[in-house]
Amino acid sequence: MGTVIVIFGATGDLTARKLIPALYNNFRKKRLPERLSIIGFARKPFTDDSFRDKMKDAIAAFAPDAYDAQSWREFASRLFYQQGDFEGSESCNALSAKMNALESPFENCLYYLATAPEFYPRVIAGLADANMLKESDQNGYRRIIVEKPLGHDLQSAVTINHDFHRVMKENQIYRIDHYLGKETVQNLVVLRFGNAIFEPLWNRNYIDHVQISVAETVGVEHRAGFYDKTGALRDIFQNHLLQILTLIAMEPPVTSQADALRNEKVKVLTAMREIAKEHSTHATVRGQYEGYRAEPGVGANSTTETFAALRIFIDNWRWQGVPFYLRSGKMMKEKSSEITIQFRRPPTQILDMQAGRTELFTNRLSICIQPDEGIHLHFIAKVPDQGMQTRPVQMDFTFQDSFGEKAIPEAYERLLLDALNGDVSLFTRSDEIELAWSFIDGVCSGWESEYSPPLLGYKPHTWGPAEANDLLGRDGRWWIHECKVHHGSDPETDR
């Protein structure tokens, strides 16, 4: 059975940095179909050979450890290029002819839209006009992968979904969020539902609050034109952070099938309490790092946020009253993505009181998505030969220690393989997209009202505006930074 992968926008950064290295690694691991052709499609004038040379340079730059001369020659023989325009069906007809010439007959086709979002409707319309999206028992599957962001707000997301559904079925559409392809994010489901020790405690009776942080040390770099129209809230919260939140907060799915998992995620998004405009100042923080407006491509008077923090409540039986604190920013002190599950204090801690401590210890489960991917469980233990003196200690699990230094593949490897195999578990459904945008639109509405919190400046390579600490501090809590912690060391806090 022949399979063709077509990458639209194949001369762009995403293809060189992520897609071709991911496909090459899957090829080396013998996970791709035996009869496979990969066609790059873009406007620039490349030949098959010059496109192969460009992709070889990409492997050398972005995946040098993976390169092997023999396997690359075998892989490169499957790479092809088709020059074309995104407008109309003429280019798509030429593409179809090339596909048939390479794999005759080919049964399956996967289209990857590595283009700017404004080109999505044009590409979809062209494929539909050229009759390249219809599935049947004779011609195999037709699937399409769409990069985020899917829309700029709820209205635009609904329009894009409508454009897709007009010519395709929902099960043909794979909306990609590379965060869901990370091993440590996928491990959330296994951690919760594969271990009997956690799920009985995973509720408002035992959990005090949850923190989710995604911090970057870089600025906007080459994405200024896109980022200045988007900001942290639309770029990171709408997809990455809310998707992680759903995996932490969802109920156990009745089966391991994709729709059962996605149904539970939708229930979480439905139960999220809207942040009313008049609560914006107390429930949200927005900031911009000093020097952002001097970045090339950024407006001199830009009010785009490069940092945001939210306090979210989920109004259901499991989580009623438990705050979820989400934050993300650029030019932060550390590059890290982490989740902190802070458990409630015991009703009384006589040992701490006996030792004269005024701050009572609480158990904590820290899940490090990156770097130092792993899980850390914090508890107290007796200090040897010091009477009944106690001290916080931790049990550590890291993927590197348990599975080896190269155990964790790039997220795109898993996601591309799942799309080829028809597994939609790690891809976002249309109702998830629209519910997430509905929530984010509510926050944006508050920021555009008379109740808007001020746009706060913060110095680069810090943890953001000091006022973000007050978001937790008013509740007697503080931010935790765990991912840089090594065995036996103490976590950093923002207190």
C-alpha cells in the first residue's frame, strides 16, 4: 500500500527544524510505511535534488546526532519537490499528477499545512477543487494536519473549522499541538490512571492548588511580526496551557480510545469558570519585558503582553474551590515547563510545632515537562540522630536515569506517526478549540475593558512582574520552580 506525505510550505523553518528530522528519525527506526513518498510543496523554485540537499543541511543543523550516510541516502530517495502556488486548483492538479507518478497506485495521503494560517482556506479549497480530499474504500485515507494557532479568536476559529468541515469529515482533521506530543505530557495520563496511589487523592479534598508554568528565556526572535499580533495569552495559554490543564483535571475516560479521552477534556473546558471583567485585576496579570518595543518588527507603542498569569477555577464536583494558577512568559529566568500539585496540609503537624517551625510543610508532586524531564514527590522525614527533628526530602524519577539519555524523542516524531496510523488521541478536536477560545476571549474582553489590569514591565531574565506573586500571595501561596532542582537540593520559590 503506497502512502504519500505532502508538506505545504516545505521551504519554511518548521519543515527544516522539525518535520524532516522527525520523519527521518521515524524512518531510521523503521516505523514508516515501506512504500512512502514525501513531497515538499512551496512557491520557491527547487528541484528534487536541490530540495534533498536543503533537507540534508537541515539534518546537519538540527539533528546532527541522527545523521547516517546510508540511511540518509535511502530516506532522501523518497523526498521530492513540487513548485506551486496556494491559489486555485491548477497547482493541486500538477501535484496530484506527481503523486500518482511516484506511487502508482497510492492508497493513502497525509497533507501537512506548514504554512501561515491565512493560507489554510486557500490550500483546502484547492485540494477540494482538485478532488484530493475525498476518501473511499478504493483510494484509502485522506488526512490533513493543521498547525496552531487555529484562529485568532473564537469567531475566526469557528470560521476555519467550518471551512474544513465543508469539504472534510472531523476524523480527517488533525489539529496539532506539539506540547501534547511530549513524552512527559503524555505521561500525565499514565501517572494518574495507571497508578492506584494517586487517583484517590486527586481532588479538592486533598489538593490545595495546582500550578502550571511555561517559561522561555528567549524573546520574540524572528517571530516578532506574528507575536506582536498574538501575545502570550493567544500563543501559549489557548493551546498549550489549557490542554495540559485538561489532562490534569479530567475524569478517567471509560476507554483508551481517542474520543473517550477527548470527551473528558471537553468536560473540563466546559466547567471552567469564566473570568468576569470586573475580576480581571485580581484574577489576571499581564506584563511586557523591558526592551520588547525595541525588537525589530514590534510597534513602538505595542501593548502586546509577553507575560501572563491567570487564576482559574473549575466548577465541578472534583475541583470546586481549587485554584489553578497558570503562567507563561518570554525572557524569563529559566527555560522550564512544569506542573506543581500542592497537597493540603495535615490537620495538625505536631512535629513541626515541637521543632518551633512557624511554616508548616505540605506534600508536593512536581512534574517537570522540560528540562530534566521527570517527577518529584516531596514529603518529610526524620533527620538521623537529631531527636524528632524533621526535614523535607524527595523521591525522584527522571526519564534519563530510568530509560537512558536518548530515551525522549522529539514531539513531532510521535505526532506524525500517530497521524499516519490514524490515532487522534493527541490531536485537538474542533469543540476543544472553540471552548478554549471562548474562555480566552473572555479574558481578552476583560483586558479591553475599564477593569483591565495594567501592562506591567519586567526586567529580562527574571520571573516576570512582581505583581504575579501577589496573584498567589493574596491566597497565602507562592510560585514553585522545581525543574532545575537536582537530587537533594531545595526548590526555588518566588517569595
